[in-house]
Amino acid sequence: MRLGLSRRARDQVVVTLLAFLTALIISSILIAVADPKTRTAMGYFFQYPWDTFTYGWAAIENTYRALFEGAIFNPTTARNGTAAGYLNPISETLTYAAPLIAGGLGIALAFRAGLFNIGGQGQILAAAAAAGFVGFHWHMPVVIHLIAALIAGIVGGAVWGGIAGWLKARTGAHEVITTIMLNYIAIGLLNYLLQTKGFQDGSSGQSISYPIESNAQLPLLFGNPMRVNLGIILAVLAAFFVWWLMKHSRLGFRLRAVGANPLAARTAGMDVRGSYLTVMLLSGALLGLAGAFQILGTNFAVTSDVDGGVGFDAITVALLGRANPWGTVAAGILFGALHAGSANMQQYTPIDIVQIVQGLIVLFVAAPAAIRAIYRIKARGDSSGVELAKGWNG
């Protein structure tokens, strides 16, 4: 039995890697087509075909090299011999990855219970408002202030997610609809707060909150100018917690059972409604942690766009990670690298290409049957899209 599970897990890894490779190949074609020199050379392709391939390959090489240098290692900045010169690209990748990992874990946890939480934006905004208020309004010692702000963010996200869970449990309202509507409500409430005395920084004359006190900010791991902070460590600890919860706790077993078959779980005497509320509270709490990272780790002031798109990118991260905590960590780092390297990529290709790469990765990862058909891989067990929604049981 263990051997069968191991083979299935390896099979899923192979399919995911091939999906990623396929997305990069198609993206490479788009990069070449988007290059002005390549398009010009296409006009006289039959006279000098080599020019088209030369310019196209140069565009692809320059774009992916820029991505690597912006996200992992840049030989140019490393020549100064400083730690920042060597580590700054990795620092940026991990800075972007921390909220993506936390948010992705929240979405993945809901997947495991058979729910589709797409209210990450609203939960992150609620968390950022709560953590930001504690961060600029309260005055406390260093460690205590940071802990209080983090807890406020977690509670804010949990409450916002719990509303959708309560509606699902009490009325059967579909979580997709309720979380979408709660996103709009969160946006409206935050805009109201940003124009309210006591929350808005009146001296700026803009829709922005007071700045977060330094006592409540997440400490930098390697000091200035590198931005990577304690958030990445907390995100990995959150992944460990989710892994333990779902694999070794009674609550995790109940949530997985409800996600696999709610009717069978109800017949077995499990509290399905209570499970829906519980998992949305936990999912919202993890997204709230992502919101706290946004406000306490990078932005340091609440604005209407403080979520930075993390709420929706977290869905992509959870899908790419196949609702597996450690897969979500890897997917979060991958998307963090894409974000970190996108600025360098703009020198050679439109920024939209990065979003296309992300979209293609999700498209192929979410359609493993297509990858199996392309590469003629024999299926092992259930690898359908339902498996993504119901979670990984390994």
C-alpha cells in the first residue's frame, strides 16, 4: 500500500514538472513573438530564416536570464563582494513568497475540506486593517507589540473567513458566492476606514493610514537593504502546522473525511456543518497571517491595495501545490521568484508575459489529463481536478 502511494506521489511530481516545462516552452514562443527584432525578421523569414531563430533565441535567453538574476543570483551585483550583492535577489524572492505561502496554505486547507475559498482578498484586507490598527494605534514593547499585531491580523482574517463558513453551515450558502461578496464588502469598509479620523493619516491628505510603529514591524533577517523578514520563517512554520493538523490530528482527519465525502462523513456521525465553520475559520486565519505579513513586513501603512493581489495569487499557489502544505511552500517560492524577477524581465519583454507564464502553469497543472495525453503518460490513481479540490492524503 505504501509503495502504491509512493508511486502515485512520484507520478504527480512528474506530471507537475512536465506541466511547468510545457508552460515555459509555450511562454518562450510568446517571448520570441513579442520581441520586435524577431517580428521584423519574420517578415523576410524565407530569405534569411536564421535571423528569426537568432533574434528569437536571444530574446528568450535574455528574458530568462533576467528572471534568474532578479530572483536567484545576479553576477553583476555580486561583484561588489557584499552580502547584499549576493543575497538580495533571493531576499526579494522570499519576501514575495512569505504572504503567498501563508495565503496558499489557507486556500489549500479549504480545498482539503471540499470548499473553494476565493475570498482571500477580503480576508487579507480585513487582517491588514486589524493588524495595522494595532500597529499604529497601540503603544507596546517591541516583542509584545509585534505579537499583538500578528494576532490581530490572524483574528481579522479568521473572522472574515468565518462569516462565509457560518453562512455555509447555517444556510447552505455557497462559499464561492459569499466569499466573492465579502471581498467587495471588505474593499468598501477599508475605503471607509481610510477616510475616517483616527485611522487615516490626516497629515498626508491621502487615503492612507498612519504608519506602523517600528515595534510592530517584522524584523529583517539579514538587515538593510535586504527586505526578507521573519515572515518567511513564520510561513514555513505555518506549513508545518497545516501538515501536522491534516495528517496527525483528529480534526484534520474529520476535515479530510468531510472533503472527500460529506454524506458519508455525516452518516459516520461527523459534524459536517461544524467542520465547514472550523475550516473557514482556519483558512481565514492563514490568509489573515498573509495580510499581517503585507502590512507589518513590507508596506508599513494601510492602503486600499495593501493586499497586492496576494488573495488571488494564493489560489494559484494552492492549485500548483496540489493542496499539499510543502507543495504550497514550493509553489509560493516559485511565484515569489516570478514576482522578484519580473522587474528585470521588463528590459526584454512586456510584463504581461510573467502573468501569462503564471496562467499557463496553472492551466496545465490543473489539467493533468492534458499533460498525460501530450507526453503519453499512463495514469496512476485519480489525478483529476477533483483530487485538487479534495486534497492530498499522503
